[in-house]
Amino acid sequence: MINIKDLRQLQFLDPWSDISPRKRKILDSSWPGLFQKEILPVLPVLKFSKSYSSKRGRKSKELHAMLGTLILQQQFDLTDEETVGHYIFDERWQYALNRYEKSEDSEYMCLKTLWSIRDTASRENLDVEIFRSATGKLAEAFNVDPDFQRQDSVHIKSNMRKLSRMNICANAIRRFLKNFKRHHKDSFSQIDKELVDKYLPKKAFQCFARVKPSEAKKTLAVVAEDLYALIQRFESMETVTSMPSYKPLERIFSEQFIVKESGDKQTIEVKKSKEVASDSLQNPSDPDATYSGHKGQGYQVQIMETFCKDQEKNETLNLITHVEVEQAHESDVHALIPAIESTEKLGLKPKEALVDEGYSSDDNVEKAKEHGVEVVTPVKGSSKKDHINLSAFSMNSKGKIKKCPKNKKPVKVKRKKRFSAAFDLNVCGSCPNLENCPVEKGKKYFYLRYSKKDVRIAFRRQYEETDEFKDRYRWRSGVEATMSEFDRRTGVKQLRVRGFRAVRFAATLKAAGLNILRAAAVRKARKSAEVLAATGNVSLNRRISSVLSVKERLKSTFCRFKQKFNVYFWGSGSWSTIQANSSF
């Protein structure tokens, strides 16, 4: 049965009155107070409550506290046992989750409850809703300026081993045999006993981990034959082919091997490593993980965050506005526009987005303009050494060439679907840079043909050389610090889960948790600055008044002293006395 606490209802008596004022002040000034007052009320409990009955069944745990527990687990990178321990015993968690009831049922939570709630929330994609609601609330509470943002990706790994091609095949066969034995006991006895003894017993299976590198190719060929034999044997049995453990066998064989027929014989050849696609199966325990040639096996997370150029860093909240989990083989070039659209739905669309070369395609820049976003990024790829690019030519604002790098004007410039600039044969023929120039010789002229896209890229290359671009683009490097903080504080690079859904759920809530930690630090810095400013003015006034009072006392003392005695001083080459009426 649904159990939702109405957080808008005021309490007649303060439920936290038993906490000492000093401890209460510490809780309110750090993340528990921020979590209770800003994050907890906006969690999507109504969407989560669809999984519960409103009339029947046992009363559930309070749903605000349950969703908040899922965030805090990822925020502090805790195991399930540690999470339950903090939920029961940690006073900061109790304050953050607004759990002031003292009943045994409300104070306790078992592991099964945590597992069930997390599974339900991940299936309903509540991680995305939680991130958006929490981010929107923090942006409103801290008056975040979304005009300037930057984006990058970070590679993460799920809880799986790195396997060789041979071990991938052997693991898949063993998983299938175990599953087949469990569900088809009668048919299991028909499988070749030699094959079963090779893969199913744990001790026999461990032999694949001790194969010498010199014997790896031969062993891989033997495993491939066993894999193919199993596929051939059960491919006509629908009850077997529908099993989740059978499908990886077909996938692995199609990705890693080729069947060649020579007459009546069939030979199995192992594909070269370069021929295996990057989205191939990396481990049967995590079929969604893929391969990145740059960073290896796993997944990647796209992050977009705000930044400010003017205010002090300690008093400005750099807020993560977009987080998206992708497979490792995905290219960054497809991630920019979805990030802009996501921030636009959230009401935090940037005016200027800083990204690296991986996002800098011409299509991305043009599509971003349609959304009203200027993308500041260098052009992808560098030109060949000594090669003259179109950017070296002098052009007007419409893209027509006025002069070449040697200050020679074209004879004529035409524009239809493409631009065409014609240069004199004699002039270009005698040019020492002709070999490196992009012009092509025709019957009457040397021609330079280029498109509108080439013009846009040329203008971007010219802009890259300016000090203005360098000054604007230098702020992009700050996102690397965010990636380091993301891993250091939440452990996102090495997760405890497997599978795309679980990985996405964990990474998204970790991003929400990092926003909360950042917001708490900024709020604390702002309050400290306010207190310092107030106490600083008071102390300064006190110092001034104390200095003035000391001066007045010294003046009166000195006047009384010189009335009784002749005070001598040296001046103008002789000793003189201070008169009683002389000024101090």
C-alpha cells in the first residue's frame, strides 16, 4: 500500500527539537539540510507509486525516503550493506530523508527492500526523472546562469572481467550448458559427454585460463568448433533457441568466426582482430558492453555542465545539466545535439557550448545554430604539413575568393551549387607553391572548386587563429576537472553493476549526487562570505574606535606631562622646549 508523506504540511511541533542547536546548525549548513529542503520535495514519487496499490497490501516504506536513499547510495558510492547501515544508524541520513518517526518499521530497512525499490525505479526510468527534477530545483534555488556550458565524455566500466576471445567463447558455452541442464534435463544426456566434461565442471573450465600464448590460436580453433557444433545441433529447436543463454552463442560465432565451404567440407576460420566490430560481445555476463579503440571495454557517459567566467569559483555553482549513458563504441559526434535538446526541455539551454574536436562536425555546428546555440570548437583534424587550405585564401563574407595566399586575384569567381574560382594559367604555373595548392589545372585556367561547407570550415579555421577564440576556448579545459571529481567523489569509472539499464541508473544518480554535493559546498561558501563580511565591518569599526581612544588618552597624558616639566627636543641645530600650549 502506498505510503507518501506530504512534505508541504507544516508540523505543529518541531520533529527535530531533540537535536541540540549546534548540531542542528551543522546539519542545516551542509548537504543533509539542502537535501531535506530542496531535493526531497521534488522527487517523482507519484510516478514511482504506480507500482503500489492504494488500498491493498502491506504499508510500504515512505517513498520520498526510498528514492532519496537511492540517490545517497550513488552519491557516496556505497554497497547495499553500507547503504542499509547508513539508513538505520546515520543521523545525517535520517535528517536528510526527514525520517523523524521512532517506530521500528520506519527505522529499519532490509536488503530485499532496497533491491526491489532499485529494480522498480530502474525499470520505470526514474533515474532520468530524478536527475531532471533535482537539477531544475538546484538551478532555480541557486540562480544558475545556463548561458555558458561545456561538454565532454568519460569512459566507465561495469562489474565484468576483461576476457580474451577464447574465454568469451568458453564462458558462453559454459553458461549455455548450465542453463540447458537446468531446464532440459531429459535432453541434456544426449549432448556429447566429452564436450560437457570440458566446459561444465569448474576445475576443467579453469584450464582455459592457463592456456599458453603460443597455444592460444589452436585452443581458440577448438573452442570455435565446439561452439559451432552446439549451434548446429539446436538451431531447429525453438524451445532452445529462445533461451537467453543460446542467443550469445549465435552472436559470438557471427562476430568472431567465418564458415568457409570447400566441396563437402566446412572449415571455420577465426576473423582477424581488426575485422571484429567494436560493438561485438565483450563478456557474456554483460551483453550491452562494447569496445572503444581509444579507451577499451565498457560504456561512456556524456556530461554537459554550466560554468561562469566572471564570479568567484567558490560562490558559483557549476551545475551538471545533462547526463547520458552510451555504449563505448558510440561516437561523440552524435551526442551534442541530444544534449542541447535535453537542456532545452529542462529550461537550461546554453547560448554558448564549448566542446572538443570529437563534437565539431559542420552538421553539429549548423544544427546547434537552429537551436540558438553557438558552438565554440576547433575544426576536427589537422591539415597536412605545407598543404595550403582554403582558409589561407582571402574571402569576402559571402565566401567568394578575393586573393590567393600569394596576393594574386582570380580572373573570375562563379557560384552555382558550388563555388569556382579561376586563376590565370601563367600566374599559377610559375607559382612556387603550386604542388601544395588545392587548385586544379583546366583548359583555360587553374580552378579552385569548393562548397558552402568548405567556406564555413575555412572561416572557422581562420577564427581559430585569433586571440578571441583562444580566450573563449580555454574555459573548456575545466570540464576535465569535473570528470576527475565525478570519479573521485562518486566512483563512476568502476561500477558495481552490469547491464545497460543498471549502468545508466547508477551513473545518472551519481551525476545528481555530485550536483547536490557541489550545491552544498557553494551554499556553505556563500554563508561564510556573508558572515565574514558582517563580522569584518564590525571588527573594523571596533579597531578604528580603539585606535582613536588610545590616541586621545596619549594626547591628554602628554599634555599633563609637559605642564609640569620642560620637555626638550632637538631641532634647527639647537635644543628647545615645548610650550604648554603647543599642539600635539
